[in-house]
Amino acid sequence: MTCLMELQGKMANDRHFNQDHGSRRRVWVPGPVIVGAGPSGLAAAACLMDKGVPSIVLERSNCIASLWKFKTYDRLRLHLPKKFCELPMMPFPEDYPMYPSKLQFLEYLEDYAKRFGIKPVFEQAVESAEYDDSVGLWRVMSVGLKGEEMEYVCRWLVVATGENAEAVVPEIKGMENFGGEVRHTAEYKSRSGFRGKKVLVVGCGNSGMEVSLDLCNHNAHPSLVVRDSVHILPREMLGRSTFGLSMWLLKWLPIRLVDRFLFIMSWLIFGNTANFGLNRPNAGPLELKSKTGKTPVLDVGTLAKIKSGDIKIHPSIQSVGNHSVQFVNGRVEVFDAIILATGYKSNTPYWLKENRMFSEKDGMPRKPFPQGWKGECGLYAVGFTKRGLFGSSMDAKRVSEDIEKFWKAEAKHLSMTIARSFTLQPSFFPMFSCYDLEIASSI
């Protein structure tokens, strides 16, 4: 880290750093700035606090876990057993079911934030974050709900916006001409309003499967577009969760044999899913997840409805008309509504001014798991492992341990010196002469 006098000199001489930004307020953050107050951001803040490192969490919405609260359907439950989804240092309540509901998970996150005293700065949309080489610090620019501008200056930046920050809406020929309702699953809450209607669900991941089941169970007539091959596994095998059983088997067997076991068990339980229009990939479910991040579907009852014909399967869409959809096999059907279960993507390319750690193409770390959590110049990532909450917890622990080493060695002394120097002699910091300087308190 640059020594204190060198840092002060660079700040004073750097015109770019000192240019007047009008009414923008600038805040010096002694510890890391964490962008995102979802499960990943909360886990990172809690782990840092446990190490004695203060941080500040910025969140564009008005609450924690906004994706879970506002952009998930009501029937959603955790797909994995709760022991694989708990955040560091706080298990789920014992009276919670094995697969907690959406509301239970949100309650758990609220309790988690209270337990560790995490108080995010809400309604702060980060517009840019850029490392300033001249001073060796990150500059994080945000805009509040009323347009007020803020600049947070920090030594470390933790990106915790995750893989699912923005909805993916594919381009489908003629979709703009469709006369019925079109919505992404981010806008789907329940079957309300779809009773008796023919609904086309595009996408056969866990969300598409569950939305189709929800519609089917409440007197709608869903059809499901299956564009690619997909692994469908029972949620439980031999009295244990499929995920838990797989993790246990991987301790003793190579991934190839575990995949073979999962395939045989799935075939015994479901039969040949290709008979229902659900072809399996050539690679096994765990191998595919490891290489591409594509998650197998854990069935919660949808396959039985597909077998009975209550949920129809269609191939990819060729084009869309006023109320009709033509599929690549030439078949044409009429629908009242289309629901896009086409997933989400990272939004880091829109605001993070860095292209060494994160890919500009998909906004994901360039290095594969488990190396993708750390970049250069104090940049870190939590929640980009394609391994759900389990991966977020692992990243949060690694990040906190790494930052703790620097914090104990240099950063705390530097932060206190800067704060003390400003209190005693504000003119000592000409970089702040045009700003309302604040020293951020810990969370």
C-alpha cells in the first residue's frame, strides 16, 4: 500500500481526482465498500465484522434481498436443504422445514442483518466504480432516489450484486406483435389472472418448471418450451436430499461415477424422460454444472404433470403472431399469455469500470471456481460461483480472511491517521476542498 505521505501528495496533485463535481458528497470509507445487500453482501459484511473490519453496504433498492422479495414467485422454496443454504455463523431456526419458503428465507435474512448489525445504505444505485491508479483507491459513484450524488472512496471493493441482477429477455421474432400478456418470471407472483388461460412458459429450468406446475395446479393450461437438453433429478433419493447425497458420494467417488449413479436412479424413478420431450445432455449433471454452471432441475411434481399431458412440451419458437406461436417443428398454437422463464444475468459490465477480473461479455469472473473471488487492487467478488448460497458463503469467508490481513497490517492505521489529520487540519487534504467530506462509520 502507498505510504501516507505519498498518498497525500498524489491526492493533492491529481487534477482528475480534484475536479469540482458540484454538490456531490464524498465519503472516506475506512474498510471495504460492498455493493449489493442480498445474501452475498450480507454474508460478506458479517464475515468482515467477525474479523473486526468495518464496511459499508450500498443497495439500490429500499430493502435487503430485493430480488427475493420483489422478483420471485410466491410458491418458491429453497431448492436445496436449509443446511446448504445458511449464511456464515448463523444456522436456520430448527423449526424451519428442510426446504424453507420464500417468506421464511426473507425472515431469516432480516434476522441475520439484525444479529450482525448490518445497516445498508439503501436507495443508492451505483453508477460506476473505478480504481484510481494515481492514489491507489477505489472511487464508487452512486445516485440516490432523489438524484443526489455520492462518491465513496475506499481501499477495497467487494462486488456482491451476484449472477442474477438483471432479467434476461431473449429476442424472439414477432414477439412485439403478440396480442396477449408477456411477462418475465421476475414479474410473476402467482397464477392469479391466468385461470382458464393457455399460457406458454419459455424456459425449462427450475423456475420454468415450477411456474408451469403452479399454473397447472390452479386451472390454467400451461405449455413449456424446452429449447435445450436438460437433466431432471428427483429432489430426494434414498431418503436423503439429492444434493446432500451427491456431496457425500463425491468424498469417496470420482464425479463420473457419481453422475452415473444419479442417472441410473433418475431413470428408475422417472423412466426415460426423452419420451416426454426432455432429452438429457451427454455430460452428467455434476460434470455439466462444474463446466458450464448449468443447474439440473430438481423435480417437485412437474414431471408427473408432463407425463399426464396436463403440461405440454414444445421445441424452440420460430416466430410469434398476434395470439399464435409457431414452433421450429412447424406446429402453430394459440396462446393467451407468454411467461419468459429465461433467467437472469450479472450487471457488472454496466457499472464496474474494470475488465481484468470480470468479463465484459457476461459480467462473470474470468477465472473459474474456486479462483474467481479475488482480483487485483483490492477487488473481490462474492456470489459469482454458480453454486448458489453455498458458494456465496465460501466466498465471503475467503474475502474476509484476505482483507483482514491487510487491515491489521496497514489499513487501520492509515484510516485513523487520515481521520485524525482531517479533524486537526482540514486544509492538509486539498483533495477535499470542494467537497463535503465525511468519515464513514462502521456498519
